[in-house]
Amino acid sequence: MDKKEIKKDIKTYASLKTLLESDGGKILINLLKKDISNTVENISSNYKTLTHIEFISLAASISERMNILRVLDNSKTNLDLAREALEEVDDNE
């Protein structure tokens, strides 16, 4: 990975971390968690009558929201790792 890519990653992770820590980010996280909880409730309440396609759709919805939460939650760790990688590149030059 070159220095330019690492700097781009740092900017991305810093932006995600800023979003995570903002009021809007906290609202977003709460809404995502609530939506996941509602979807799980829907599955557990209706599993006997859901079609295969409906079940897959609900599961995909949970997966997509969990992925968003993971990206936001991992932003600080990824930012730290990217900064360390940049330091290594700088030290090797």
C-alpha cells in the first residue's frame, strides 16, 4: 500500500469516526439498532408464516444494518491502524 492510499484511508476513517461521535451519528446508530431489533422481532413472531423470500429479505436487512454498524464501530481502530501504517511507510523512506 502506498502513502497516497494510506492518507486517503486515514481521511475516510477520520470522517467515519467524526460521524460516529456526532449527535447525528448517535441518532443513526440508535435507529439502526432499533430497526435490527424490530426486524428480529418480526422474524421471531412470524417465522411460521414467512415465505422463504420474505425470510431472506429480512435476514439481508439485518445483515446490511449490521455491516453499517460495524463500519462505524471499527472506524477508530481502523484510523489508528492506518496512522500506524503511515508511520511505517514514513520510517522506511
